[in-house]
Amino acid sequence: MSGQAATAADASLALEAWRTGSRLCECASCGRFQRLPSLLPGQSARCIRCEAVLRRARIDPLGRALALNLAALSLFAVACLMTLMTVSTAGMVRHASLFSGPVDMGRSGLWELTIVVMFTTVIAPVAKLLSMVYVLGGLRLRRPPRHIRRVYAWVEHLRPWSMVEVFLLGVLVAYTKLIDLVHIDIGVAFYALVLLMLTMIAAEALLDRQAVWEEMERRGVPHRDIDHVATAVSRPEDGAVSCHTCGLVSHPHHHDDHCPRCGSVVHARKPSAVPRAWALLIAAAILYVPANVYPVLSFIQLGSGQPSTILGGVVELLDSGMWPLAALVFFASVAVPMLKVLGLAILLLATQLGWRQRLRDRTRLYFVVNAIGRWSMIDIFMETILVALVRFGAVVSIEPGMGAIAFCGVVILTMLAAEGFDPRLMWDAAGENEHMRAEPG
């Protein structure tokens, strides 16, 4: 009788889920399974345990996002083709474009910085915009290409490495450093980058990611057939897991450990998240020492060099009376990397020791640490602009230093460590998710 009652309850639950349009979802912050109701445009849903945002519904999320991404691509073309800045002194003139800095970095022997700067300022943003246009445009076709699910999955991986707004702030810092030394003219590319940044922010804000996946379901794009009835009655203890890429809750043993919607390999938690994060974090902490000891650039005037470290650059801004800018550079280039290393170390220790205190606060700390790490690239981008603009032969020039490579390594390693960590492990270790019996990490 109890089995028949459970079957009837499951059938009733499945019927209710179908009628209301609700979906089972797992909170990516704490691992709590809950039913996400169908939302009206403008509404949002939060986790009932940690209050993280589960979804924000938008008005026409696909059409507006497509228009804004197309506009962003047009602005990016202008930014790539036009001049960013022009400096002149003693009758000599230098022009800088979006590509000048990375090219000059390579000529100075720091090809590692050339790769990183080109990827974060050009390749990743353009690939992200092209992927979004391809996916959103493909969904408007009568028969959308089935591979757009994989293209859209790439967007999630490209998102943190697209740093147009960080680069723009680095350009502003370089401008304030040079304004008293040389004559500077702002080029068309700078204004295009400002509009590009605003357009990309608007495109992200108006996009409903789940709406894109749901539209793919409606148009028959998914990797396999999705059994929403089975999902509606599934429970965490029955082996239900959510996809890290698209968020769909499913049973992996039904489809060879691949998500039926996007085709990604599914795991209950990110594999080896704790040891991988520790390894990356320790490597970043080691690089943090040479990043602050070795000069990041050298100011060479009439054959005499004057090396400058990160802290030295902050002191120069203070001596020039630029207190707000000095505070910004100190926070982004000195405080943020240090706080990120310490913050991640606390989260990893808390997870391994199974601390139960302040889980919500630690979860918020993780997302803050994950979000602010990319802003430490301001110093690298500023140096890129300075190297491109200040090259006047024996009169005056700026050369990059080895400290820049170490500092760039710190930023990348801490970003990878944060991306690789799974905040749900903190809740698992504290015993809040009963369906997760395995040890964290």
C-alpha cells in the first residue's frame, strides 16, 4: 500500500509540475534541491536556504540580447580598427591601438604577456560575442543547428576571461600617469570601448540564460530526449544531479553520465575541487613574492633606467597627489590578490575541517572572491598601454619587467583556483546536504 501511495504521490507531483511549469533545480551555491516555479518577466527566484539568486526572468531575453550582442560586435570592430591613444613629445608622435601593447610586449621578450593580454582583451570577448550571436541567431531559424548547445556551453567558460571593462580601467590609469609627461589625444577606439563596455553589461543583464536552454528544448536541440516527468518526481537521494553547464537536473545513469540537454559530463560536485584549488592557490602564493619584489616596468630616460615595482607605482601616484587613483591601484594590484589567497585558503580549510558556522557568509565570500580577482589585471593592462605609447628611442621609453609575468601568473592562478572550487562542498562538509555522503574534495 505504501508503494502504491508513493506512486500516486509521484504522479500527482509530476502532474502539478507539468501544469505549473515548475522545474526541479539545485542551488549552485549551497546544493539545496528545490522547485523553481515558472516566473513572469521581471520576477526573480532565490534559494530558500542561502538566498542566492536562482533565476531572473527577463522581457524578451533572446531578442534584446541578440540586438545588443550585434551592436557590441560592431563597436568592437571600430575599437580594433581605430586609434586608442596618441602621445607626442619633442616633435615625436606615437599611436597605440588595441594590438600595439601586446605586440610591443612580445618584442620585449615577454611573449607570455602578449598571449594573456590578447586573449583577455580581444580573443575571449570576440569569441563570446560571436558565440552569443550564433546561438541566439540560430534559435530564430526554422531548424536550429544542434551543435549550438555546445557553442552556448563555451560562452560560460569564456565569460570570466572577457575583460573589456578591466582593460578600459587600465587605459584610464595609464592616461593619468602620462598626462603630465606628454601630450595625449584620446582616439575613437577609446570611446568605442566605453560604449562596448556599456553594451556588453546591458547584454548580460538582459539575458536569461535558462530561457536560452528552454528555447533549445522547445526547438529540439538537446543532446537527448529529456524526461521532465521523471525529473519532477526525482529526489537527491535517488541520484539526481544538476549539470554544471546548463543547470538541468537529471539522473546520469540513464544517459551515460552526460547531460541530456547540453551533452556535458555531469558530476554531483566538481571533481577533485579541493586538492586542485589548493595546488593552484599555493602556486599563486609562491608567485606573489617575485611579483612584488621584481620590477613590473622600467622608465628609461637618456639611457638611464629607473625600475618600478607594483608598490613603487602606488607611491608615485601618491607623490603626484592622485590619492583616489593610488588607492584604486593599491586595492586592485596589492590588496585583492592577497585577500583572494587568504579568502580561498579560509574557505578550503573550513571545508576540510567541516566548519558549520557562518555558511551563508562564507558562500558570499566565495562569490566576492571569484568576482573581484579579474580586476587585478588593471596593472598588466596599464603597463601594456604605457609600453606601447612611451617608446621614443634614446630619449625616453618604458620597458616591461619580469615582475609583470609573475604578477600575471598570480591573477590567473587565483582565478583558476576560485573557478575550480565548488562552494556546495562547504555545505556538504557541514552536513547540510544529507544526500551527499562522500568526503568533500
